[in-house]
Amino acid sequence: MSTFATTEEAREYFMNDLFASRAGMRLDELTDDSAVCSVEITEALQNANGGVMGGAIFTLADLALAAIANNIHKPSVASQVSINYLSAPKGTKLIAKAGVVKSGRTTTVIRVDVTDDAGRDVALFIGTAFKL
């Protein structure tokens, strides 16, 4: 059973994730076993070399993990994550698609694939959320 009755209810909850919401990141879709978050690529996300900051990519993936983990059990917090940056985005938007690998009694393992709107694989993020 989902924690949030609707995706809109979850969006309102995650507006309190000020770092992500102030960076323009949003929750687009939420189901029992998946979440999709996105952000437009703007100058505010740039690193010193003109690319997208790795922390921005990480934060988007982390938001997708938080959305699905807290939909399964609220509150849940990330206890371990890893990210592999695969390639620089070339599009105008980043999309993070999260899916449940395993939901156990105390933890949930989640995979997040980050792509751009041009279809390029940007990052692979695997995280474990602890159910408080």
C-alpha cells in the first residue's frame, strides 16, 4: 500500500526538500514500484567546465530514490548509495527513473537510471533506503 494517495500529494510533500525543489527538480510520476523525476538543464546546474555538476545529477537521482522509498514506507532515509557517471548530458533536460529492486522488512534497494531528453545514459545510481 502506498504512503501517498496521489502523485500530487507526494509532490507537495517533496516541495519541502528545499535543495532539490529550489534547483528546479520535480516529481513527475509515482507508482507503487517506480518514480520519475526531472529537471531542466540551466546555467544554475553548471560546473566550472560548463557541464552539468555531478552533484546536480546525484541530487536528482536521490530525489527519485526518496520519492519511491517514502511511498513504500514513510519515513525512509538513504543509508548507502553509489553512482556511476556514464556520460555528459547533451539534451536540455535530465530524467531520473527509479525502480525497486527489493523491498525488505527494514530496507529497500532502488535502482535509478538518469538519462537526458536526447536519450543519452548519464548516470547509474543504486541506493539502499532504511525504513525508520
